[in-house]
Amino acid sequence: MNIEGIIPILGGIYGYFLATGYLPKKPKEPEKMEIWRNKFGGFMKKACPFLVVFGLLQLLGFIPSSI
């Protein structure tokens, strides 16, 4: 089992939560966060699940860690 797969899994989950507005709960500058979501949110909602799947495949050993 390759432990390095945990990094893309956690990164994908965190990025998806940022894109959907689940995180941060109380942003310091909500206007800037909303601008970021409008600009990158659509892409992040589509890209982050692929990142999680990549991490799972890496964790299970289907993808070597030295890519």
C-alpha cells in the first residue's frame, strides 16, 4: 500500500469543500471568497473528484508513486 495516495485524497476533498462553499465557515473576506468561487468553483467541482480517484488508485497501488 502506498501512503502517498492520502495527499491527493485530502487535497481533493478540501478543494471540493472550498469550491462548494462548505469551507471556510466564516471567511475573513467573504467578498473575495465569492469572487474566487465564481472564477474557479466550476472547475474545482469537476477536477477535485478526479484528484480523489487518483489518490485512491495510488493508495491501492494501481499507480506508482514515482510518476
